[in-house]
Amino acid sequence: MNELYHLIVRTERERELYEQARHLAGRFAARAANYDEQAEFPFADFADLKEAGFLSFTVPTEYGGQGASLYELVLVQEVLAQGSGATALSFGWHASILMRLFLLRRWPQSMLTRLAKEVTEHHVLINSAHSERATGSPARGGKPETSAVLRDGRWVLRGRKAFASLAPALDYVLISATIEDSGQVGEFLVPMASPGVRIEPAWNTLGMRATRSDDLILDGVEIEPEALVEMLEKPTGAVPAQGWLLHVPACYLGIAIAARHEAIRFAQTYQPNTLSQPIASTPEVQRKIAEMEWRLVHARHFLYTIADLWDRYPDKRSEMKEELATAKLVATNTALEVVDWAMRIVGGQSLFADNPLGRYYRDVRAGLHNPPADDLTLAWLVKRVLANHPPSEPSNH
């Protein structure tokens, strides 16, 4: 087993998942450059994921899924991302939404059962589309301009959503909309095949090009009354602990590991005519490798520890928001640093278009813009500290 996983993989099930994901990552890697260059959705990768049974990975076993823990999701995400960051991030949105739905169980039971059946038996794909150009990230509390009105016994949706990852491959999309009569915000389960739903190509980006996070247009989309699956408005400032979002930092650490592998491969094989051995033998290159390694050790063990705490202590999950957010902050910023060190090791050859380090460099930048943003994490940390340390009398010492 790869030396990076000798402590991470603890059980036989985790070893099997690691091997499955490693095999898939190898297949993804062979296609990743082309999908990135063409900005095309990786349909072949998702065909492999379906064949491997991974689309029901986070559906509970009682519903026919694999019942993955958060730790297992982090493990699989990190390994898949070493083959293709865009494929892993796309898969992660699907898997994390299912984990959220079955952990919280806020939907009517009939709708949960129906969705689980479609995922496990028909391999349907689901994602949410909450972001809008006018409101920005939903994490900052913006109210959707997308509207919903109940007319003749059916919901009618109108609006435009941005950053709809997996858009070309989705079977269902969860849409947040403001209900016109009440002003409340609801979440609606919308079949992508519904008349009035269309994809507008808008995803011409620097990184994560193959996620095809295009815009969704909802032009008078009519859906059944049961499609209103949840009310989303929460008290001001109440942001729950969302462990399932650890799929995001796991993905970016996986990309960083791929960059690390490429840099080490290069250092062990590249021998300029000024040296009698490959550059890996030089103290300066060894120092750069060490700079990558300590950062990865730090970020990865922190991430996996937080995921393990989430799994082991369900009663403490509501108190973990800051730890979860910090794990994301550390991991995504570490990924940026590790890819940078990898490019320093490879030098000018890392700038060529056919070198995968360019793709890794572009893709990890996206992690800064996935939720929660660094500034929100820092604000939450400060708020918790100050709330738990009220002013007191000055010390005499």
C-alpha cells in the first residue's frame, strides 16, 4: 500500500474501498487532460462510477446503499481526486447531498424512499443548485430570486441558478426558491427532464473545467406538490455543522497528492548533464520535497481526525461547525502550497501545457471558493472564542 495510507487505512473495508478508488483513479487519470482541455463533462468516468456501485455509496444500507461513513467518503474522495479533481468534486456533491438527506431526514419518508430506490436501482445523479449571480453564495444568507408559486395544484418555478455542477449529467436537481405567497424559502426536487428546465453553457473557467458547473434556467417549470421537500429558512446566524462537506477538502488534498507524486517522479528520473545522479539526490530538492510532505501530513491527519470524530460522536456533531470549517481551510490552503512546491521542484518544465501540474495548479484554486469561505471560518472561530471567554475583572498579576 502507498506509504501515504499506511496509517489512514485502518480496516479491511477501508482497504477494499481504497483499492477500488485507486483503480478508478487510474482510469480517470488517462482521460483527465482531454476532459479539461475540452471542458467536457467526464461521462466515461461516471459510467465507471456507476458500474462500481459508487453512486449509492452514501445511501444507508437499509435503503440498499453502502452506508458509507464520513471517514470513508473522505478516503474515497481523496483517492479519486488523484485521478481527476473535476470528477471527484462532481461525485462528491452527489454523495454528500445523499449523506445529508439521510442523516437529517427532514424530507417526507416517502420521498426519501423514492429517491433511494432510484439511486440504488437506476443510478440517478442528484445535485443542488442554490447559488445565484445576484445573491452569491447561499452560505452568506442571500435570499433566492428564483420564485415558486402554487398554481392549479402544481408548483411553478422561475429563475436562474449558477454553479450547477454536473449539469449535463443530472437526473434531479434541488432548487431553492422563494415562495411568493409566504416569502419563505423552500427546497424543491426538480427532474431535469421537466419542460422549462434548460442548461445555459456558462462554465468557461480557469480550473475545474470538467465539472460543467453551468447555469440552469427554470422557465415556468411545473412540478408536483410533493416536490417541495423541505423549508430552508433558519434563524439568523444559525449555520449547522455540515460534516458531509468534508468531501470538498478531501478532493483538493487528493489533487495536491497527485502533484506530489508527479514532482517526486520527476525528481527521481530527471538527471541534467551537470549531475551524476537525478535531482532527487540534491539537498535543495530534498528540502522542497520535505516542504510538501510536512504540509500534507499536517492537513491530512487533521482532516481524517475530524471525520473520525464526526462518525464516532454523533451527539457532538452540533458543536463541530468550527472544526469542520477549519479542516477545510487548512486542507485547501495546504493544497495550494503543495502544488506550488511541486512546481518549484519540476521547474520550468511544469509550465508546459502537456504537464499535469498546470491542471493541478488551476484546479486547486477553486477550493478557495467552495463553502465555507476562509473569511467565514475565521469569523466563526473568533465568535466562538469570544462567546466562551466573556470579559472579566483585570488580573492583579
